[in-house]
Amino acid sequence: MSDPLTAAPQAGALATWLAAPVPASRAQAQAQQFWRAAWRLRYNISALFGLGIILLLLLVAFFAPLIATHDIYAQDLASRLQRPSFSHYFGTDELGRDIFSRVIFGSRITLYIALLTAAIAAPLGLVVGTAAGYLGGWIDIVLMRIVDVFLAFPSLILALAFVAALGPGIENSVIAISLASWPPIARLARAETLTIRTSDYVAAARLQGASSWQIIWSDIVPMCIPSVIVRITLNMAAIILTAAGLGFLGLGAQPPSPEWGAMLSTGREFMLTNWWIAAVPGCSILVASLAFNLFGDGLRDILDPRHG
Amino acid sequence: MSILGRNAAYNRSHRVATRASTIALILGASTLATSAATPPTALVMAWNIDAISTFDPAQIGEVVTNEIIQNTCDPLVDFDTTDETKVVPRLAKSWDVSEDGKQITFHLQNGMKFPSGNKATAGDLAWSLQRVVKLGLGNAATLTEYGFTKDNVDQMFTAPDDTTLVMKLDKPYPVSLVLQAIAANRVSVLMDRQTIMKNEVNGDMGNKYLATRTECVGPYRLAKWNAGEAVVLQANEDYWGKKPALKQVLVRHVAEAGTQRLLLEKGDIDVARDLTPEDLNDLEKNAGVSVDKVLKPQLLYWNLNNADPIFSKEKVRLALRYLIDYDGLAKTVMANIGVPRASFAQIGAVGALDEKEGQPFKVDLAKAKQLLAEAGYADGFEATLFIGTHSYASPIAQSVQENAAKVGVKLKIERMSNAQLFSRVRGREYQTTIQGWQTGVPDAHGNASRQIYNPDNRIEAKQTMYPSWRSAYFSEDVNKKVDEALFEKDPAKRVQLYHALQRDMMEKGPQAFMFQMYNVAGVRKSLKAWTWNGFRTYYDLASK
Amino acid sequence: MAGTAVASTRLPVQKRQSGRKRLVRTVGRTMLSAAATLLGLVTLTFFIGRLLPLDPVIAILGDNVSQDAYNTMYRKLGLDQPLIVQYGLYLKNAFSFDFGDALTSGRPVLEDIGRVFPATIELATVAVIIGTGLGIPMGVLSAMYRNSLIDHVVRMIGLIGYSTPTFWLGLMGLTVFYASLGWVAGPGRIDFVHEFSIEPGTGFLLIDTTLQGQWDAFWNVISHIVLPASILSFGALAYISRMTRSFMIEQLGQEYVITARVKGMSWARTVWVHAFRNVAVQVVTVVALSYAFLLEGAVLTETVFAWPGFGRYLTNALLAGDMNAVVGCTLLIGAIFVTINLLSDVLYRIFDPRTR
């Protein structure tokens, strides 16, 4: 592997600041680290490809009203189950709604679920994992047993149980999937913490009289963040699939929402007669999930090479 | 890293990979192709049989188990194969009615035996009927509705000798109705008292024992049931009547309609029971398969909780009926699986309005808006709409939702498992739902007595077997009219009374009825004489 | 879920002690924590069960029951007792392996599980065999030619495996390979023709048919299992190839590899014989773990393929409010996960030089 710094452009003050051999501040150090990582990403075609799709998805979600060609709720029983054509790019569904427009709007729901779940699960897992790892003792034992209990359920089953208990709907799906996806992150963060807590700089901070929470917050958490980011990016793919699975089983987004899993579930009935109704949301799920996987995989190579 | 070394490794693993794929190809091409044909002596059927939870005739309530019980346990009398409003002899060779119309005497077949070898007598039958009332499970209402109680049932059903059963009635109900509603029903099956009572646990009269088996007289017996997998029926060698042509009936649980269709097209099954309108459409063009359908006494309706201030208003309920796109849905989502029906009495029942008169509504947003305004909801309102897991429930709900939105009514759809839906409805914890109800009686009274008539509307009365109670609908006047029609001696006049009641209920009734459902199946042409009507499927008549 | 970190991130935090004492202590501690996990599992299940808006009485008696019979059953199930009493009763039953009767089948839960579990294990085993057979060579190859076309293709296949909705793939597979091409048999474990000629035995149809010498039936079972197992194996394949790749990359960077090369050993020999032998244990752990994750994948695959297995049984039980069955299944899954985790821990302790 070539040294990323030597390959970086060497012009301008910013570049100099980013390339300074000894960072002057914590912020600079972090910015440098980030820059190096981002710079190295340029070699990773598949990761860039994944990132490209994610950005495209975000754009599509943001500009959905401009891209969509039809009202996503407007039904027309007379023109139901139409094949893809110029008036309906992806055909129409069982109630005559335009599938193209629905898929476009569906990206909003999928991204909303994935990002919100990540935003809940990652901090939760991070806090639990670092606390358990750093504090050790009983706290560690209790927290890790809780993590074990959650891990002992397959995540779809756990999400299924929570959604069944909370009632169906997007918000409840988010809660349920979050509850099912924080434990692996906690476990990862704990493992990281165990390796960090014996390091010299943590010992130094301790000698300077920093409290446990201070150390966790300012020394341990930042060190765990790269691997957690990798993990959660990879998890987003799993989250998208779980959300789709819940939608597929009828427990996720409720009709007439154009959630991809729910659309797929409807399309399942028409697999043999009108294949596009299932194929379009199916491919959308595949593409979105694949994008996060590709990007996460690339990130892992860069940020967290130990777990290859 | 030497280039040579890399190549060697590559070649080696490449060879392995090639070999592996060759093997896979051979496997795929030769050995895995299967011959598709069902056994010549068996009827093989794919059906969603998740709902089966017991085979106790006193308890079962859903369609699948009912059909299986009808083919394993003979009732006193049976529905005629072609005219379901007629009854024909089965366990009873004949019957006579006392002059006051309050006693029916059934004369049973001779020499019947249970699969256990025990002799089957009228005494067993009387006990079977008494048992249903005493257990008080789901089907007790079938009898208690006609005046049988835990206290009187021992006197009401008696067996003076081994082949005579006497049924006493507290009121002179129409005899044809009693025969349809009780004698042809799963409560009148002949159960093996001795064997069952030997396996009694904690005074349950064999309820637990019968959860997984049948002990009765019928053309088939239940040979095997694995929940959510398969039901196997075996021809009963000791059967008193004509022995069935096909020795085995194999019902395999297949939840996916698409999967059922594939199995049927491939010839791996003879009959598929849960096909979608689109599949049926395609199959009609398939040379090896025929699509067979018959109306069943099941109504799909928009259930409204009349205890809710919004839906307690007659005009709101009427307005909602103008939001249902009966014709559009019938041609698309419900094609081949249902016909529009706004009346509570099913097509084909004695006293029912005809197909046209029984569904006078069409989408009329202006009218709906006006009715809502008259009811005080000019700006509409918000409400929830619960649906179960049936594939047609969701599109119907969404169609209604879209029309409702146009008159300012915001419906929030929530899909849930059927078990959950039932819990909510029984507890009156809902605003509106879309659900089905099936009566066992080919007479307008079957639904009038449950959907309209409500014996006691108090919440603590818990008359949960009455859909009318579940939707908190009560009208003294309507109760009286239901009774009046029931006891009317003149058949023509009786029909008139039901017609009037139906017209009245389509305007003011508690629910908005939507569709009457078909029994529909894809049947391979190699299977002959697949026979059914709305109340019964006759496995024993099928042949190959 | 992509559970890559379960085994590899468990780092030992033990001080050195004398071998035997340490072993006893470790075993004791592990057993204790496993027991605690199971207790937690049972408790969680109980509360999920209480939260479910489903009525177990209706699940048993059906929707159309009189209030009288309803109340009787309500009391019989102990639902009128205070929550804490119910919990106690529930614990007592759970730990004496008495899960009661499944409400939906009327049979003891253990009997039901005994019937459905072999179906899932058989499916998962075939899936693991396929996944391992393809995944390991793919992983090794892509480590050998890191960042080459092969590597990218392998990673792409793996990631697509991770990213595809199983249920969709399943239906597509059925349409193509069963309906159109007719290469494989359809849904279910075996054709009806054979189903009743096989004597009940182990419950694993491949084994039963072999033992009874029913080769027609054996091939029939194979033709039924190959498609769902292949589709299920996709996820395992992705996981195994990815982990194998990363283990191998780590090994190939080690000094002994360079030494071996300098000494003139062939590249293929170095990779397959030396490097691979060193990661074999890790790979075995990964295979064991992927087994556990297949249980989850099985839920949706089993639905599509009408496979009478454990995943579908549990899903149905959840949706029907059949708490007895849910508890039994949950504990079983939990026990499997705990056991696999324990095993992977033990394997690590034994084989990983850093923890010795």
C-alpha cells in the first residue's frame, strides 16, 4: 500500500494544514485522519460506486416530487397492472398507481428508516459498549449479558416480536429494528475499548485525574467511532432488508405507503402474471442495500483494516 | 510474488471450480428432474391450512376444519349437492315432525360402527349434541340460539332406542330451518362416546383429545395432521355408506398463492384452493386445468363500531356505502373471487334479495358528502380501518380510503394478523374493520340472527358470538322484526318480511356489506367429479 | 444481519493463572454467564409475550366463543393471577422443560419442535455445505489476488448475497428453475408420493431415505432441497468467503509466508497448505456461526418454499399469539446461539496463540 499522504495534492494552505506531519490540535488530527481516509477511498472503485449510488438515492429522495411523473396515491382501476411503457415507466400496480413514482417516493421511506435506525442504534451501542468495556466488573457483566440476550434472538425475529407488540407502522419499525441492531455494535465497541483502555494515553489521562466518564467520552469513544461507522454502514444494508422483511410480512409501513417491502409484498401475488410489480421494488431494495454494503466494505478497508 | 506461482494456483483452483460446475450441471439436468403426477388413488390438494387448531366439532369455527369435519363426520342430514337449500338423508334415513312442530324424530341408519370398533348408536348422537351445549365452546351458540341450554339439553335430545333420536324444541321454529341449522351442522355428528370419555382430562369431555383427531362416523377418517404442514384423510373401511373412490385425501399447507399455482400447473397437486384473480384468469386458458367456482355463504363487510360517536349516526354509515366502488373492485381485485353484495342475506339463501336488488349502491361522492353534512360532519373526520392478512383486504381498503379522502374522511389503514384483529373486534376496541363472516345456514335467518339481532347490547353482557354485539348495534324494533320473520308460518309471507328487513338494513344497518365470496379452485382435469356447493365439499364423490 | 464481529472481537481479558485452575475458573464463569443469558432470554420472552396485543384465549378457543367458556379458559391459563405469579409459574415451567401444549396445534411444544426442527437443520446443513464448498475457495482466491478482477467479482457476489431480499430471490428461483426449466422439484420437502412410504426415523429425510434404501425418495428429497438450500446458502456464502478472505490476507502478510517463498516453496503450496492451515480454525468458527444465522434466513425462505420448518413455525406462533410455542422456540434458538458462542470462545482460547 502506498502512503496516502505522499500521494495527496500538495497545494494551498488547507492542503498544508491537512498534510502537517505533527497535528497541532485534536481537531486537526481528526481532520487529517478523515482526509487521509477519504483520499484513500479514491482507489476503491467499488466503494466509490457504492457511495455514488447512496448519493444518487439521497438526491432522488430529496427531489422526489420533481422526478415523479404521477400522483403516487391516485388510483385508476381501469388501467391497473399495465406493463412498463412511456406513460408509466415501470408499469402500474394492482390499483392502477404508477410504480415509477411510487418507487421514487419509496426511497424517502427506506432512507428515513435506515438513517434513523442508525442514528438510534449506533450511539446506544457505542455508549453501552464503551461503558461496559472501560468500567468492567459488574457493569460489564450485566451489560454484556443483556447484549447476549438480544444477540441470541435472530434480529428479524426480534424485530418481528417488537413490532407485533408495538403495532405496525414505520416509526414502530424503526424502534423495533433499532432495538434489534444495537447489540452487535455494543459488543464491537466493548472489544475496541478493551484494547484501548490499557494504552498509555488513557493511563496518562487517568493520572491527570480525569474521571471515568471523561475518559470514555474524550479518549475512548473517538477511537471507537471509525469501526462503529464501518459497522453501522454495513448494518444499514441489513436494516434495509429487515425493514423490507417487516413490510413483506405486513408489519412495516401501512398502505397506501409506497414502502418498498410493502410494494414487494403486494407484488408477490403477481409474480407469475405481472412480474414487474415485484421486480421493481425488489431491485430497488437490492440496489440500496448493495450500495451500503459496497461503501461500508470500502470504508472498512480504510478505517478499520484490522477487521479486513 | 511470482507470476508463475500465481498462475499455478489459479489453474489448480480453476480446474476444481470447473469440475464442480460440471457436477452441478449433471445433477441439474438428469437426476433432479421429477415426474409430475399425483397418485391415482389420492386426492392431492394445496390449501392454506394455518387456521386449523382443533378437530373438536364443538369448537371449530373456521372454514378449513369445517370442510374436513364434514368429510370425516357425517351429520344427521346433509345438504343436497346441487340445491343447498334442500336437505337429504345422511345418518338419519328419515324423520318425522310432531303436529305442534316442537318435536322431530330421526330414524338412523342400521349397523353403524366407529373406527374403534364400537357400535355407533342414537345414544352416542344424543350425547354428542348435549356435549356441544355443555362445553359452551364456539359452536354452542348454534344450539343455544334455538333454546337449548345446559339445564334442558339432557331432556331435549333423547334416544329411546339405538336407532331413534328425538329432538325437542322450545318453540315451533320452521322445520326446514332447524334441519339446515342444526341437523346438517357439524354439531350433529355422531361421536364415539366411549373412546372419547376414556380420554377425558379434567372434565373436558375429550376436548383436548379431539384437538388432534376425529372419533366419529364418516366416509374418511383423519389419519394425520401436522399443524401448518399437512392433513391426511384415509378412507374409512367400516363406513356404512358408499365407499369413496379415492382412498386418500392429502391436503398440503401451501401459504403462497403463486406456489399453489406452480404446483397445479406442474401436476404436483390436483386442486389448488387459494388462487388469486390473476392466476385464475391465466389458468382458465390452461388446457390441463379448469377453474371451478361456487358462491359460498361468506360476506365481506366494512364493520363499523356503532359505539363510536361517529358511526352511531345512521347517515354516516349510509354515506360510507356510497364510497365503495362495488363495480370497479368486482371487475378487478375481486374478479373470480367475489360478487358485490350490500344485503346481509347471502345470494342463494331462502328470503334473500336477488343479486341486483341486493346491491343498489354505486360510488357517489356528492351524495356521500351531503349525507355527511346532514350528520354534522361536513368537513369529514378521521378514523382507523383495521384489516387482516387476506390479500384482497388491502386493495379494497385502499380503494375505499382514496374515495373517502375525496369527501374529507381520512382513514388510517392498519394491517394486523387475523388473531389480533379478532381480539380487537371482540373487545370492541376498533373504529372500523374489513372482515368476513360466514353463516352455516342457507336461510336469511342465518345472518339476521347474528348480524342484526342483538340479545343484549350492554358491554358487560359480552355477547361476543354476535357480530351485532361486536359492532354495538341494538334496535328493539329490529329484534322484533327478526323474530317475527322467523316464526311466520306462511313461507311466501316470510320471504316478504326478510325482503323488507334487508331493504331497511341497507339504509340503516350497522355495517356496510361489500362482497359475497366464491369458493374457487383450480382443478386438474384428470380429477373428475370435484363436487361442492356453498356449504359443503364432497371429497367422497371425486374420482380419477 | 451481517454478524461478522461476534467471534473475532472477543478478546480475552484474563490474567495468567496456573493452567488447570484457570480452566476450571473459565469453564465455571462461562457456564454461569450462559445461564444468566438464558434467564434473561426467558424473561425477555415473557415480557414480549405480555406486550403482544393478542389474546391467548382466542388463540385457543377461536373467535366465536361464549363469554362463559372464555372466562373458564382465562382462569385455566392463569391469566387472572398477578403478573409476578404468572412470571414465577412461567419460570418454573420453562426450567423444567415443560412448555405446555402449543395453542395452535394442541400438542406439546417439545413434540412440535422435535418435528419441525430436523427440517430446518437439514435445510441449513445443505446450505452450509454449499456455502462452505464455494465460499472457502472463493475467499482464498480473492485473498491471493487481492484487488484483482477475481477479488472484485468474488466480493461483488458476496455483497449481492448480503443485499438480496431472500424471499424475492426464492420466488424468482421457483419461477425459473421449477416452473420454467423444470430442473428441480417444487415447494415442500418431498413429493406426496414418497411422503408416506418413508418410515418415521430421525426426521432428516436425507438420512432416513438412505437408511431405508429408498433411492427414488432420496433423489426426490435432493431435488426439493437443492433450490431453497442454494438460495439460503447465498448469505452464508457471502459471509464465509468474506471472512476467509480477510483471515487469509492477514496470514499472507506474515513473515513465514515470505520465508517459505524465499525458500522456494510454490505459491499455491504456501497458500493452501501453510497459510490456509493456520486459518482453518477461524474458518470453522465462521462456518459454525453462519449455521446460526441461517436459522434466521430460514424464516423467509421457509415461507416461500412451504418448508415445514422451525422458522415458519416460530413466525406463525408469534402471529397467532401462541406464547407456549414462542417460549419454547426462543429458548431453543437462544440455547443454540449461546452454545455456538461458547464453542467459538473455547476454540479461540485453545487455538489462538495470543490467548494461550
